[in-house]
Amino acid sequence: LVTDFYEYGWCQSFHFAPRYKNETFLESIKRAEYHLCSRLGMRPGVRALDVGCGVGGPMRNMAAFSGASIEGSTINEYQV
């Protein structure tokens, strides 16, 4: 039930990000995830592990953006 509620409000990324003027909520979320990719040096050939990935939204966005290979792990069966 909580996962469904979060997905309704935050889509697949259950986190916040600072917003710029005239930027949508979802644009700020993706910008924050892409910034994290850049800071971590994620690129094709890099492998990463997302421990506690939940439904995996940020992991999928970051993999698509960076070309890195990211695997996720969560203990919540409902989110798998």
C-alpha cells in the first residue's frame, strides 16, 4: 500500500531534489540522478550495485543516462 502511494506521488523515484525556477518536479528528480551519475563517473563499462533499490526507478534512469550496468537489491518482495 505504501509503495503504491509513493509511486502515485513520486512515480518510480522515491526521493526529492532541489528545483530550479520553472522546472517540474520530475525534471528536478532526473537532473539530480544525472548529476549523481556525473559525480560518480558512471559510463559504459562501469558496474554498480544499488542496495535498497526499492522499485528501481533511479537505478533504471541512471543506467539509461550513463550506459553503466547497475544491479539492484531490495528486501521488499512487493517492490520486485
